[in-house]
Amino acid sequence: MKTSASIGVQSPQIYLPRRGIDLKKWAVVACDQYTAQPEYWEQVAAFVGEAPSTLKLIYPEVYLNAEDAAQRIAAIQTTMQTYLDEGILEPHAGMIYVERTSDGKTRHGLMLCLDLERYDYRRGTGSLIRPTEGTIVERIAPRLKIRQNAVLELPHILVLIDDPEQTVIEPITHQKGALNKLYETELMFGGGFVEGYALNSAMEEQVFSALEALAQPSLFAQRYSVHEETPVLLFAVGDGNHSLATAKAVWEQMKPQAGADHPARYALVEIENVHDRGIVFEPIHRLLFGVQIDVSLALKEAFGENLQIRSVSSQEEMVRQVKEGQRGHQTVGLIFGGDPPSFAVVEISNPTANLAVGTVQTFLDGFLGKQGAENIDYIHGEEALVQLSAPAGRVGFYLPAMSKHALFETVIREGVLPRKTFSMGEAHEKRYYLEARRILP
């Protein structure tokens, strides 16, 4: 397995389901999706039944606080070993080129390993591999229990590169017809279609060379108009930041005894080019449960004369006004639960953060600190937010999307974004588990 220390990349050994496994039942969406919709995961379980499936190898986060958490984790770890012992998973050496089509958009990616020694999730980091959003350290702890002693990792991590000249992934796309196809399948419940191809050795060498060129300090400084001593950002975590942070935390625990070449030093991810036309940044909305304090009054107290709230007649009008916004203002939608729910639009002048999501999150942190609501969740998708906000006692915050082209420069110049700033697509467009990698010998 080739490794390039300068760019923190290793060619992986990937485990794939053996021929004959029903891949539509095998591939399951990322575990951090549908966290407020247990019925989705119940439907997945019913669809999968007794068939081999990644559902039995991952922990859907909707169940993180379940009373049987320890038993679930033990069952996952046992099933991982069973799938290896029974040959349900078989090894494949080398990078895999992936195409994922959903809702008429196709994303193009590469499966490879990233060196966790080159990744740091702490705020203010200048590491080669960086988070794009603030890491909530408390969210790592329950995930540690799942990854510790697990023989396999199954990634839903999507890592972005900023490659406007399309030198890394796109040359492989143009040669796809010459590659050996490893898998293809329709994905359950509207997830679209995915296919994977094996790279040959020449293509892998091209990938290493192109990534090394992107990481040249002088070219990096020129591209972003920064000083040549500015630390290079080559890989920005787009989705799955807390999963990668968990992998890092486990490696730090293991490192003193494991040695530098242990497989847990690396994490399997899919890299994608932020300039890929198939990549769309969607906002991640906020939903308050058990609201105890009038949100409108709290907003007025927080922002004073810089705030305007106006009722709107419909969901469609709320969405239109938020998307159009006003120059110099941050515009956010509100959904008040009730029978029927009602809608409003908030405009904030002189905001406290560069992005609306940062302004709103700061407000919500203070609101929750005053016990203004019992809980908060982060919701992908307009329709899901509206539906989940409908019951009385709930309030949804509908947020605008950020431009994907501003991502790298913003992180380089300003550091990590507010947590849960953007999502690479809605819930059903998230990465589905299909590939695995052995992290314990």
C-alpha cells in the first residue's frame, strides 16, 4: 500500500461485500441522518430483514440514548467479525472511483485513506486535514464506545479538495470506461444509484502526483493570496466531521502501544472536488423541542432595534424571502408549531457573525442556556423541518445556504465555521455505507 507522508494519503485495502449479496439491502444511509425520525430506521430494519447489511455494522444515532446501547454495540462488533469469518466481506487492494447519482445530480469521488496524524479537529488548527465546522467534543464520547474494539470502520465521511483545474478526480472520470467495475446498485428509499470502479496503478500514481501539486506551499499561497508561511489546507471535511474526530481520538488512545504503522492511524474516506457540479451545499436547519419561552420576544431582547420579524402567509413565501434575502441583512425563517403551524421571517442587521447560521446558533446557545427549550436538533431538508416543526411547543429555524465556493477561503482566513453550517445535500443524498476497512489486525 503506497503512502505519501507529505499529503497524508495512503492507498487502502477496502473490504467489499462478496458477489451475490443484495447491495440494495446492504447499503444504508449515514448513521447521523433521520435522528428525529425513528420510523425511518424502523422501515430500514424491516426492508433489510435477515439479509447481510451495513445496518448491522453501524449505530444509527437516533438510538444513541437507548437503554440497550451496550448490547447494540456488542452486537455490531460481533457481526463485523462474523462477516469477515464467513467471507461476506472480501478484500480489495487500492483506491476506488465512486459515482453517486441522486435527484438528477452526479457526484464523483475517490475512496482513499487519510493519515490521522495530519488531522486536528481543535479550533484554530493549521493542519493539512481540517474540519470545516466546530467540533462538539461531547459528541465524540458515545462514538468512542462504538469504534473502540471494532475490527472494521465503515465511512460516511466526505472530504473536499479545492481543485478548480480538475486535476485529481476528473481525469479518472474521463477514463471510466477502461476501469474494472466493482459494484453498482440502486440505493434504498430514494437514495439514487451508486457505482464503484477499481483504479489501476498508473491512475493511483496520477492521483498522488496531482494531490502533491495542490499541496505545494507556494501555489497554495498564490491561489488564496496568503503568505507563503500560511499552513496548507489540502483536505476540508465536508460531512462526517465527528466520525473523523472519533477516529482521531481512538488513534490517540492507541498510539502509545500500537506503533506508527497500525491501520487505525488512517481513516477511510471519500474525497470529492468542491467544484464538482453534483455537489450542492444545503443548509442545516434548527428545531427546538419543548419551547418554554416566547422565541419572538427572546429574539427582540437579543437583537433589539437590529431585528425585524414579520408574519408570512405560507411556507413557500417564507422560503422565497429567505432565499432572496436583503443585502446587508441576514434573513431567517421561523416555523411556529400549532394547529395549524404559522410562518415568519426574521431580518437581522448588524449581525454578530459573518453567516446567518452563526448568528442564529449564538442566539440559540443562549436561549437553551436559559432553559428556553428542552432540546434542539439539526434537521436536513425543508420538508422535514416543516413537518417536524408542526406540533405545538416546537419552533423551527429555516436557514439560508452558504456558497460552496467560499468554503476553503473562509476556513483558511477565519477558521472553522459554526457547527452544522452546511450539508452536502439533503438526508437521502448523504453517503450510504458500502465499503469497509479493517482497523484492527
